[in-house]
Amino acid sequence: MGDNWKSLGNRFALDNEVHLIDQRNHGRSFHSDEFDYEVLVKDVLNYIQHYKLDKVNLLGHSMGGKTAMLFAVTYPEKVNKLIVADIAPKYYPSHHEQILEGLNAIDFSKQRSRNDIERVLENYIPEFGIRQFLLKNVYRKSKDEFGFRFNLEAITTSYDEIGVQLPPLYQFDGATLFLRAENSGYITKEDEPLIKAHFAKAEVITVKNAGHWLHAENPDDFYDYVVSFLAK
């Protein structure tokens, strides 16, 4: 959701018009049973057309990065520069089952405080930072009950869609930056030929001292790399 980019978004906004988008089934955007990259790309297209934007610089992280990649190869005339954070155009096998199990174990009729919710998540997710990241999606639906902003049912049902690879032969010839997190393993040296096959002008830079949430773990280097790339 766009709120994950709020701090960096404010910094980028010093020199750019910045739009922070909640993808469908996330944040304050609408919930839908339809959830794959094709519909996510259509959502971005509708957003760009609605706000009459022209030749955007598009930045996405993880699932948002897959959406940004597919958008760029589908509507290259709409994209000036593309920035992809810690995701490659390859297939990723399911690997968040434990997180989904933890989220689905929460019963908001029984867990009525943030501490109660976190205690349930602790049984499934030992990493404090990941729990806090997920808890940002908890909000008060009513005076007596919390809920998730994301559509957990649709995400769980459609989870296999999130790992799919970019369709073969799809290419974007514009300037592209891939930011790889040093400690995550999401983008490896072996992935670079595939990246180049889809994005011939791609530059791959490693963000040091960061895992998969690299924009939160090392925001200063992340910001510097993006600003330098946009200034070229």
C-alpha cells in the first residue's frame, strides 16, 4: 500500500509530483475477487488516465515491482523510466505460507487489541520487523473490532498468481533500474540475463545492508540511487 512509501514519497516530492497508490485489495483501495497482474496493470492504466498523467516514472517493490514490469512492457508509451525494487521477472515458488497461516489464524472477534493480534502472529512469524510491517494493515473497523485493510481472503486464494513470471517476449526498451537487496536473495546474478532479455537497458544495483524491505531498511541509499537514476 502507498503508506509503505510515505517517508520516501515525501523526499521524492521535493523535486517530483508523487503518487502513492494502494493496489486493489490493499490499503484503502477496493476489494475484489479478481486478483492477478493483468487486472493490477489495468488499475494502474485507469489511474494514469484518470489523472491525465503522461510518461510517468514508475516505481514498484516486490509484487508492486511485478505490476510495474508488466505495465511497462504492456504500455511502454506511458512509461518514461522504470524502477523495480528487489524482484526479478522470473517465477517465484510459494514461500509466504507461514505468514498467510498466521494472518488467517487471527480472529478479530477474539483478538480485540493490537497486543492480542501480535501475540497470535508471534506464533507464526518470529521476525519483529515483519510483524510490525503487517500490523500497519490493522485498523479499527468499529469501536469494538479491528480488521485488516487488505483483502486476506482474495490474497490467500490467489496467492499462486503473485509468483508468476513475466510473459516471454515482452520487452521494455526504456531506461530501467533494478535495485537488489544485499541480504534477500530475491535477485541473484543468475537472474541478470533474464532481466536483460526483458529490459535491454536495465542497470542492476545492490543496496547494501538491507533485506527484502530495502526501502525501509536502507532508505538513504535507496533514495540516492533512485534520484541519481532519474537525473540521468
